[in-house]
Amino acid sequence: MVNSDSAFTALILAPGGRDAQVASALMTELGLSPVVVGDLRALVARLGDDVALALVVEDSLRSADLRALSAWIEAQPSWSDLPFILLTHRGGGPERNPAAARMSDLLGNVSFLERPFHATTLISVVRTALRSRMRQFEGRQRMLELDESERRLQTALSAGRLGAWELDLQTLTLTTSSTCKAIFGHQGDDAFPYERWRSMIHPEDRARVEASVDQSRATGEDTAVEYRIIWPDGSLHWVEIRAQAHSDRLGRPIRLVGVTADISERRHEADKTRQMNEILEQRVAERTADLKAAHASAVEQAAQRQSAEEQLRQAQKMEAIGQLTGGVAHDFNNLLMAVLGNLELLRKHVAGDAKAERLIDGAQQGARRGASLTQRMLAFARRQDLKIEAVDLAALLSDVEDLLARSVGAMVQIEVDAPQGLAPVMADANQIELALLNLVVNARDAMPDGGLVTIALRQAEAEESEDLAAGAYVVLSVTDRGTGMDAETLKRAIEPFYSTKELGKGTGLGLSMIHGLARQLSGTLRLKSRLGEGTSAELWIPASTQAVVARPEPDVEPVAETGGAGSQGPRRILLVDDDALIAMSSADMLLDLGHEVVEANSGRDALGHLQADGPFDLMITDYSMPGMTGAELALAAREIAPQMPVLLATGYADLPPGVELDVPRLGKPYSQSQLERELQKIFAA
């Protein structure tokens, strides 16, 4: 039986006798919707994807023109093979009836039923045909889902500027996306065969890259390699390829499927970092030689020099990585600014289109996850914007205990040891909560079979050390009895992007973010672990003498529907940003709010507009711009228009030392509603 709410059609062509009446009644009982047609032309006209089967009397086909029926059968989609039930009365099926055999060749998926037939026999044949058709419908649905997944994949690859490619390992036929070709300096319609790709590899890297591909061809292993390429215009670029090997049923690798990314900027920064490390190591080596010459007899002062040198190298390397990470996060924030802004505006133009809104929702969720990732990167680089206030950690633990319990599931028990009366700490409560959640989730993941996680608070005095100043601290610890870490893993645990979790299960930024947060708060993160015995993470935060002030519930003023300038009327705004994508997105948001926008792509260009095209009601400027920063522009603009307010948009938390600028700031990436709220505050002042 099929669901009557979604019943399929059964076509019946039986002009004479009671066959049509009997078949129609039986199919109705089976939940089908029978449609009786008078001739073959009407049958062909009614055929379609909603038809589950067709019951036809052989006599109605014998003298009819079968070309239209044959054409429809041949033109069926790849998933479709419509079942036919042929009622015969001349010797039964094709083995005894040559005419029936010819019908089998014509109809393809056909079952023969000799007349007169018994109702039970017809029901059995119909059910068999119906099951066959249901499997076809299921196949169609799977094909549609695969097509949708492919479209989503292409959208994700395009958003991340990843080029997709596939290499046939037998014929070395290379298939590439337009984004992949662009990474190699080619247009989307350019031919880009395997030999062309091979010829672009830098001669010094070619053997290494080919060895990686040959290894995959021989063993079926995945491949990942970074190498240099030479564009058609002669310029040098760095790319990274990551690919998975696909094998046939016999386990023989048949193709590589992967993605390519342009990593030129990353490698450039890495080269600078390496050069800085080499200089640092050279200086350390020189200093070490001097110390050895001066203290050759002091062996003990020498197991200490080595330790100090290692700590210095590690600190310098982590600082360099932090600077690089912060810069990448800043640039990624700019990209997300353009993506989120345009998606927000696009949503208004597809209102009522459920599919488009669903796709936009998916893209926005991905972009917000990217924004969350940049926050972790900025935390590691110690450039995250923190709202520092006196925090009672015991009260904070009490507030988030239920959330933590829900986050780890029923197999993990959380035990809290938070004595009252501890000194408060100067910290950002939201970031402390996020750090605590990260530590608890890590503890859960280290105990796949469940167990106990202990969260404890204590007050401690620290002596002067390499990672802490002397003084009073409150220590927040999270301890598990899980798999633990060996010495090498423990040594690298706080490195950014380092993770022991499988691909897709973690970014490798959790502990880095917590370490960066601790450093911003003038504290530290200390890890203790033994393989097979568990891990203890301790967040040391300086104790404070300030009183904890209860934070009131946020009093959020309602924001008017976007798309109009509101009761304050339209404003004339000077928008300054050297990034064309961000400028376009921000200008569109302001125009959509009903304001007049004049764009400038540099500080010098903005000063020209202020002198020639003023006055303006507001200037919105990016901070990080070549030639003249947003802070310098704001100070220069005050000389021309001292009453004009300035809004500084930036992805950095802190301005460089020595920059004293009292202007409102808007963190990137921002939405249209956040932008409108800032404008309302400024214009209401």
C-alpha cells in the first residue's frame, strides 16, 4: 500500500470487457489513483513522472502506431524505467507468444499477465511493479540530493577561494574549476591540461611534486604538498594542493580529487618569520659562545643558559606566529565584512523565496563561524577586544554550570570545587566563560568512554618566573582522567592550529586562544599531563582588590526596520576604506538605510573630499590603510571639520602605542543592524 496523501497514478488502457473496471477497483484498494484512458494516444499524453505503472491490454497495441510510445520510453530520465503490465490472451508470456516478445523489446520493463486473470494474481503483479517504481523514485531523490550537495560544495569552494581539480591517474587527464585556473594565472575558458600544469611548477620543486603524485598513484595514499609555480607573465607564486586518492573495486587508485589554494602571502610572511628566527638563533648562538668563553668552568650556570636560550627562542617564535596570526585574522575579518554585508542586503531582495533564504542562511552561518574563528585567532595574537571588569569567578562558575553539563553530555560528570570569599579578578567574563567551555569540551573529548571532570578555584601566590610576575593570583583549573598527552604533544599543545583531533573535529586554536587571553590579562595558562593518566589545565589570573559590581540586564533600545534613515532623517556620510569590497558593501548598507554616501579610498582622498565637497554629517573610516591610518585621518579631519563626528571601523582591539584617539569604534565584521545602532548613538549625542 502507498500513502493516500501522496498517491501515484496508475494508467489503464483496456478498451473492451470489464478488465478496466476490475483493475481500477483493485488499484484503488492498493492506494493508487487509477486513470482509465480510451486509446494509445491518450495513454502517451498522460505519461509522466507521477505515473507509477501502466496496465495495457495487448490487443490495444497490436494495430496501433507505437512510435510515440517508443519515443517516450526512450526519452525517460536516467532514473526512470516505467513498469508496464501487459494483459495477453494468446498463449501467455513471451516464451510462448512471439508477439508478446516484441512488446517486451518495445516496453522494456514489462510484466505479462494472461487473461482471464485472477484478482490475487493482478494484485501481486501490481505490487511488484509498484515496488520497482518506488525504488526508482528513491533513486531520483538521491540524485537530487547529490546535485544539491554539489551546488553547496561549489559555493563553499568559491567563498573560500579554493580551486577544485581532479586527475585521472590512468590517463593523466586533468579537470579543473575556473577558480583553480585563476590560481594558476589562467582564465576560466583556457585549456589547462596536465602537461601545462606540470610545466608551470618551479624546476626546483618539480621532482618533489611529481614524487608526491607518483606516491599516490602507487599506494593510493592522500597527498598534500606546497610548491612554487611560474605564471604565464613570469611572476612567482606559492600554491598548496591537498587531495584524496579514489580507488576502484580492486583497490587500485584511479584518480586524485583535491583542492588548490594560493598561499603566496602566507609563505611570504613565513619566510620573513624564518629569517627573523635565523637572525635570532644566530644572535643566541653568538651570545652562547660568549657565555661559554666567560664561564667555561661553571657547568651548572651553563643545564640554565640552555634552558633560557630555548625559552627565548620559543617566546620569539610564538610572538612572530602571533603577529602573523593577527594579521591574517584582520584580513579575514575584512573578507567576512564584505560577505556578511552583501548577504544581509541580498536577503531583502529575495524575501519570500524560501530556497534562496535557506541558501543565504547557510552562507551566513558559515561566515559567522569564520568570524568566530577570527576571534580565536585574535585572542591568540592578543589583539582581541576585551571588556575588563572585576569578576567573581565562583559566581561565574555557578552561572555556567548547567551550560557546561549540557555541553559534555550524560556520560561525563562535572564536579565543581569553588570556595567562596576568593578575591575577584580583572577579566572579561564572556571570554573567561568561552575559555572554560573550551577546556571542559577538551576534557570530554579526552574521555570517550565518559568520566569525571573537576573544575576548581583556588587562590595562590606566585614567585617571579618566566611566565608570571610575582603576586596574588586566582587559579581556575579543569582536570580530567582521560587519555592524557605525551611530552612532545604537551610541548606543542598551545601552538596555533596544532591539534591531535582528526580532520574536521577541531581548529587547533582552542588552547592557543586561552593562552592568548591569559597573556592579555597578565596571567598564564599552565598544562600538566601524563599519557594515560589525564590532563590538568590551570588558568592563572591576577587577583584584584576592586569590588565586583553586579552587571544590569542590557537595556537594548529597539532598532527601526532597516531600509530607511529613521526619524533623524538622511545624513551625508563620508566613507573611507582602501578595500574596494568592504567599501562597496558598507556603502550599500548605508544607502539602504537611506543615507547619502561619498566614498574615498585613502586618507588623502578623504581630506580632498572634506575640503571640496563638505560639509558631512559623519566620517566612517577604516583604521589600517596605507599612507595614512584612520587615526591620523581623524586627527587631520578635525582641523578641517572640528564638529564632524568620526566612527573608526577596525578589526583590531587596541590602537598602537602612542595613539590617543577618543572616537567611537565599530568592530569588524559588522552587520547592517550594528552599523545602524552606532549611527543612532552618534546622531543622538
